[in-house]
Amino acid sequence: MLFAIPSHDTLYQALVARDQRFDGQAYVCVSTTGVFCRITCPARKPNAVNCTFFGTIRECIEAGFRACKRCHPLTPAATADPSVSQLLAALDNNPQKRWSEQHIANMGYDLSTVRRAFKRQFGMTFLEMARQRRLREGFESLSEGAKVITAQHDANFSSASAFRRAFAKLLGCPPATLHKKGLLLANWIATPLGDMIAVSSATHLHLLEFVDRKALPMELAKLRKACNDDLGLGSYDPTEQIRVELHAFFAGEKAVFNTPLALQGSSFTREVWQELRTIPVGQIRSYSDIAKRIGHPTAVRAVARANGANQIALVIPCHRVVGADGSLTGYGGGLWRKQRLIEIEQQFGN
């Protein structure tokens, strides 16, 4: 097994049965509610296509999900350490507060002790957890068309510069550079596997990536350069088309993407991408398979590089390419997503 946690189907059945054997071993993130829960949560069970499972609380938080207020997935860690319990309660009571080390010290806690406790329980510090919660509020405001100053206030950043830096770290550019109109428009698309950024012109989709992909800022920088910085926030028809097609994909209705694509790369790279699109849904190929099929059997590494250069996730299905031994390798969106996408598509294949 590549991952320690069981398969999606196994964990979904455990969720439906509220199987206590999995409590604390995995958590479910529900795309329709934006919350993550314990496997034993008593709430009404979501559809399987709206569920993503993680092995740690940190992964749930980093994917942008909030803790469920019914099953309280943070409670076991909080019970184990009174400082964790009290700080989490303070964060819930005031999620938009700009927490600092001084605030923690004023509550009578030792900073190093708190830091170790949160890192041990959640894999992140309390300040990182608090900041991430605020930052998401700002991004959601921007994606809904709010002005930068409104998004900054929604995220409760102390200054515009601090918000711009946080925004730029994620998207590679400050929010003010993204206008309401532009040759290219960027928009947010929520999926069961995490938020995605779509960038389209009036006629073609140029980029579709998961927000947490490390290469996203660089990819956006290339697009801005290509369009002379005429990149804005908004939505053209190709973005709305891919939004509908992604919904149908994750709902298990169909795995067909007809959104017109702008393929930007060398002739060899585009040839690899076109070959990727011929891989039947529910099947996988190796890098050497692709190299042979395009008539370059010794160009396995070049195929791998072209695969990694893909910036239109899912539609150009680079997730269907695996190592020669069948191992999951080289997916910028995270190997856990690659595994989940293959599992989803195998259902279509059956």
C-alpha cells in the first residue's frame, strides 16, 4: 500500500457504519459543507462523491476544511492537553482575530510548550492554524468578486501589504494586479479533492490546477507574461464549461471533457499531452508506454518532463501515467489525489 489509510470505499463504508475502529485513524472532508469530521460523526451521511479522506487533521485544514461542530474532530487532541483545548475554544469564539505570540503569552501559556503541543497534535502551530483560517476568508471574498480591501477586511489582516504578501505566496502575484477584466480571467472552482484555479480566455481554457500545487505561482507568472499582464479575476465561458464538466465528473455522471484547451508547449510536449488524452478512462499507462506510442521509445524521461509540465489537470489526464512497476509517481497535485482520481475513474471503467 502506498498510503497508510485504507481505500476510499473502505473508509466510506466505515463512515456510514460509524465504525469506531477508524476513529482518529482517518477523517472525512465533505465538499458540500466545507467541514471535516470524524469517521464516527452522527451527522447525516454525505454522498460518497462529496467525500475525501485524509489521515491527519493537518491535511484537512490545509485543504481548506473547517472542523465539524457536531463531532468535534479536534476534541481528542484538546482533551489530551488543556492548553490546546483552551486555545482552540478561543479560536472558535473569535476566528477572525489576528492572533500573535503576545496573545498566547497574555493567556499565561509558555510559547514553546504551546508550539510543541500543536505541532505534535496537528502538524502545525496554533498561529499557522489561525492564519490559515483567516486567509481562506479573504480568498473566498476575492473569488466572489469582492474588492481587495473588502477581502483584506474579511480576512482581518492588519495591513494591505500583509494580505498582498499572503495572496502572492499562493498565486504568485498581488491581488491588485488581477483586474475585473482581462485577456485572461482567473476563477476558483471547488471540487471534492480541493479548490482549483481555472484561467481562461474568451475561447479556451489555459490552466486548471489545484490551489496547493507548488508550481502554480510559476505557471501563473508564465501566463501573465504571455498576455502582457492582462490577467483578471472573473469567468469566461470555458471556465463555466469546465466547472459543469468537473461537477459531472465528481458526481459520477460522465468523465468526458469537451472544454476547448489552449495547449502551450513544444511540439513534443503537445504530442505527449494529446497522447495522454487517448488513454481510456479507468486505465493507466507507463511513461515508456507513452514514449513508444508517440514513436520515441527512448524518450521516457522527456515524456515524464512533458507529463509534469501539464497545467490543465484532469482534462489532460497526466494522473493516468504511472511508473513501470505500477507505482504512483510524479503528480504535482499530490500522490493522494492521483490515487483518488484513478479510483474514481476505475468506477467509470466498470
